[in-house]
Amino acid sequence: MTTKAIFLDFYGTVVHEDDEIIPLICQKIKESSSENCSIQEIGQYWWASFSKKGSYRYFKGG
């Protein structure tokens, strides 16, 4: 197997793409929640909360 890319987060840490794991995590949250919401809504809520905390600003360069 050849390396096509190396992912680094905004702190410089080598990371794994999370496109496959995030929906599974959101599904577990949905199953354990008393709220009636979709997996997409959970993911959107997480991203909005994460972005508000300021960490995403460093990644965007702002």
C-alpha cells in the first residue's frame, strides 16, 4: 500500500479521516438520547458547538 496523503489537524497532530466514524458516533448518541433528532442534526449540532468554542478559527487562519 502506498501513502497518498497524511492528514494533520490544526495542532500538527497526525490524524485519521473521520468521515466513517462520525456517523457511527452520532448513531450511538441518537440511540441513547431522549430527544427525537436525526443523525445529521446531531452532527450539525456538534460542528456548530465545536466551531463556537474557537478551535476552528485557528484552522481557518482567522
